[in-house]
Amino acid sequence: MGCSTSSNSKKNNTRILSLQELRKDVLLAHNSLRKQHKLPPAQFSAQLNTMAQTWADNLAETNTFQHSPQDHRKGAGENLAGHNELINGEGLVQMWSRDQRHSMFGERQGIAHVTYDLCKDWTHMGLGRSRERGSNGMYIYVANYLPGNDWMTSL
């Protein structure tokens, strides 16, 4: 599971993306990275979008930053990111793939984080975004990942 936070003040967007635009942007960035590694493209799932959005809203309402319980995810993988500004899809994928590189090369802080950018088994993803109601107003991003379509019938 990946978890990233950043307070970098560098702008990642030239304009604010709607949630639908952000989802498309994330999928393009994921698939670009996957193509570089000869992995098949992924697609969005409405059910995973709902799952991710529900958890992002929960984190924002409770001002917490933690992975969802397994029973909420129904076996899905999950990446989290927090940022003090709105960021675009490429920025999110870069944050998560940075965690993957730390994990792959044995840097201690990244050892527990397994991100799903380059996981060959997942073919579907969902994304949610929300904003904390607390003093820092951090934007919360949640992505959920699952393989194939078979699991969808059990949701």
C-alpha cells in the first residue's frame, strides 16, 4: 500500500481539474508509465471510484490519514496521497511511483509501501479526492486497484 504526503508549494496544475478530469488525467499518467514497462493499460471502474471517494470523504471528515480497513476495500489495493494543494494526475502518479522506487531500492522509510503503478495484475482502478475540514485543509487522494472484472459481481 502506498502512502504519500507532500507540502511542496510548487504548483502541479495550471488550472483546477474537476474530479472527472483528474480521474482521466491519473489514468493517462498510469497508463503512460505502464506502457513504458510493457504492461497492459488499465481502465476506470465506477465501483472503485465510489469506494475510493467514500474513503477520501471519510478521511477528510475525520482529519485522519490512514488506509481503509480490508473489509471496506473488499481485497482491493490502495494508494493514498495528501497534498496542501490540488495536484494533477501526473503529480499523483509521480508521488506513488517515488514510493515504489524507495521500496524497490531498500530505503527504510519506503519499505512498507507497495504501490500499484506497475502491478501487472491490476486492470481496474478508482480514484477519490476530498479536502480536510481541519486547520490545514490538506487534499486527500485515494486510489483503489483490482484485477479483472470478476470481483465486480460480488460488490
